[in-house]
Amino acid sequence: MRIVLLLLITLSWLFSFEYWQYVDKQYKFTTEKELQEKYDTVISPYFYKHKLHYFTTPDNIKIAYKIFSVKNPKAIIVISSGRTEGMVKYQELIYDLNQNDYSVYILDHRGQGYSQRLVADKQIGYVDNFFHYVDDLKFFVDNYVPHFKKRVLLAHSMGGAIAALYAERYPNDFNALVLSSPMCEPSILLPSMSDFFCKLVEKREKNLDRYIRGTASYDILNYEFEANDLTHSKERFEIMKKAYTKEPQTRIGGPSVKWLKEACKWSAISVQKANLITVPVLLLQGENDRVVTPEAQLAFCENVPHCKGVTIKGAYHELFIEKDGIREKALSAILDFISKI
């Protein structure tokens, strides 16, 4: 019966999501060749010349953020990043968005990036309550992101679950959501078994602040491109490693049991309450993503009143650091979508 259900879900997905093939040449996107030439001389200096700021949340956690504003922006884009990520990973994307006349506001979620850690092990992914991510984002938006004719929340992976919960609770803060490979359900071992393992962890695991079995701290030197399932771009993969090598304090390794429990609970809620999202949503998924669950993305998109689902052919999980042909399709889809809202 479960096999039949999965087959029906897959067939539904095929008819619900469109494959995006179009790259708009009007946009300015950095190529892999240009990235090798410009990262050290242009892109990284551009990132670091913008001041790193901090704010303190009501529960006394220091959150890092940066502002990359341009004159006469087409829109303000707020970035909600994924698990393990710091803003240092987004240097190329921020640069490209600015080059296309979009202002960017980005924060590092509590417990990762430049932001304050929550437990003694500074490399473990931990959060007491997943909704704290939403609370932090709300504080950031209310206090540091100006009102503008067009504000867009751009989110990746775990950031997608945060963005969905945010829009469900605060429907009027943004004009649209763009979700890249959103974590509508964590993918544990096999996507079809994610729900089972979430329930198993909830019942049996009591040591909340230890690493999930099979994960550990982030050993960047042993993280090889050939073994990765995040991107097909060796150039961007090596740039990512370079960014975290330069800023070792921003690294995060595997998730804790507590993080997984919270992620299972709140990602499910984000799907269940997706009908509360009133703004247009663009959901991008990689055809060969092994990190998050595509069936849950379909369920989410079907629950949102105005959701456009787009599949990027051949893509892994990391659309923003994929090889040129994939990345340019994803970014073209995003900027086309924003231009029409």
C-alpha cells in the first residue's frame, strides 16, 4: 500500500512541478570561470567591506547580520539560510543579487555562522525551540529591514521551513517567498522513511544535546568534492571550503538529537498550515536532491493558495552553488518571479 501511495505522490509531483529550462541573458550572473578569477580580488573583498553587525534577542542571544544595499533597488531581499550555513557561504549570491539591483539583508541563525552558540560544543547543530529561528527573523525584519514597495523572503533548506512558518504567522511582512530546496521534511536515510525515523527519535532518544548517530563535527579537510551530494560544481565547492577555512568559527557539523526533534515537529507544522500563506510562493527543487524530501515539498506547495513549483533538471540540493547551467536557471527563475510580483 505504501508503494502505491508513493507512486501516486510521484505522479502527482510530475504534473504539479514544471521543469525550468530558461536562462534570461539580461541578468548578470558570475560564472565558474569568473568566480576563480574574481573571488579573492572582487567578490570576497566586497563581502568583507560591509560591516558585520549584531543585535541581541529578547532572550539574550547575539545574532549576526549584514546589509548590502544598492541605490534604487528593484526589491529588498531578506535571506534565511540553511542548517550549518553562515553568511560567508553566500558571498557570490549576495554579489550577484546586488549586481542585478537588489538590496540584500542577511542574518546568521542562532547557533551558527557568526551568531552566538547555544551549547558548549560550538560545532553541533542545536536549538531549544525551532520557532526561535522565526522569532529572531521577526526581530530582524521589524528593527533592521526598511519598509519598501517590494520585500521578498529568500530561503534555502532549513531556512525554507523558517520562512514558511514566518509567513504563516506574519502574512503581511513580505510580498513573496522564494524557497530553494526547502526543508518541508528532513530526509533521514530514505525520504520515504523520514516520518518513521522522526517518530522513532521522538520516542526513544533522551540525550538531546549529542550528535545524531553517524554525524560529528565539521572536518573540512576531509570533505571531498567527489563524495559530495550537494553540488556538481567543483569550483563553487572549493570556494565554500575556502570560506569556512578562513572563518573556522562559523562552521557547524552534524545536528543534535534536539535539533532533529524540533525540525521534525516544526517542518510538519509548516506543511500543515501552509494554507495560511497569502503571498505568492516560488518553490525550487533540485531533481536529484538527497538532503530534503520532495514529497513533502509537493504537499506544501499544494497547500499554499498561490505556489509555483519548479524543478531544476539534474540539480542537487545546493542550487546557489551549483554548476553554471543549473545555477543560472535557478537564479533566472527567481528574478523572473520577483519581477512579476
